Amino acid sequence: MAKSHLKLVTPNTEKRTVGPTRAPNSELRTREYLTDAEVARLMETARSNRWGHRDATMILMAYRHGLRASELVDLRWEQVDFRTATLHVRRVKHGVPSTHPLQGDQLRALRRLQREQDPKSPFVFTSERGTPFTTAGFARMIERAGKEAGFAFKAHPHMLRHACGYALANKGHDTRALQAYLGHRNIQHTVRYTELAPGRFKNFWR
């Protein structure tokens, strides 16, 4: 029987540690929402884009109605009732649908967008090719506008939904009404906004 020329050798590979993971949001940003003034700055910056009116209107609608990015890009003209000045909001993540009032600045912005949309589409927000806007495209636009606006943190679309919740809580709106407005099934998701509302303590030293 021939002798084997094979022999056992120690592998020279080394065990590698797991690569770095994404840092938690608390390390990236001191807060997860925008103030009313910051939303205004974001909109003003977005207006300087090539499609500035569309981009600023997207920010306005997401903020006023607490829309998630997926809810915003899926918005259709059939949900906008110009006659009654209302918006029929459809929620994702098993959220509760609702009907919101539309303010004058929103109606003017949406009417202009509808007039200028070319080609026409059943979707409110479309790309220059006429296809529905994507959540990734909206996220890129928000991040870019945030940088140009001089924010010291990375802005992302969900900050607009949180901004809506905190703004309405600061105005003293009832938690249950706020829950319905944002489409939360669990009120614990709404309580976070009222817990940080400074108006809770305004009469403590009076």
C-alpha cells in the first residue's frame, strides 16, 4: 500500500470579530423629531430644488398629517377632497384610518401640484418620469435638505411624523384625539408625545 504524502497542518485562518453595527439613534441624534421652526427651514430649503414645489408640499403634508414615508408616497388624488377640504388618510402597520381637515396653504399647494403634474397620475407625488415617488427617494431628499438647512444631525422622514405628534401635544390636544389623528391602535405610542410636552408644567410656579 502506497504511503500518503498528505499531512495535517494548522489552518492559518483567523477568527474575525463581528463587524461594526449601526449605532443606536440615541447616539446619532439627541432627539427624534423636528421643531416647527426646523420644519419651516426644511421646506424653505426644499423649495430651491429643481422640483421645489413638489418637495416642499411633500414635507408639509407629512408634517401636518403625521404621515409615514410609505403613507405619503402612496397618497392618491382620490384621497384629496377639495370640495370639503379634507384628506382621507390610510394608515399602514394596521393603523386606524381617519379623515383630516386640509388647511388653506395645503389646498393651494395641492391644487398647484395637480395643475402642473405632467404626465397626470393617480398618485399625488410623482417623479419626473411620472412614476410614483419612492420612500428611498423621499428619504434622500429629506437628508439632503437637512444638510443644506444646516442641521447638526441627519434628518430622516419619520422625524416629520414625530414632529406632528409633539407639535399637536404642545398645543394641548387631548391624548385620545391625538391617538386617532396619528392612527395609533395602542395609546402607549401616543403618550410619548404628551409626556414631553412643556405645556404640562406651565402653571406649576404660578
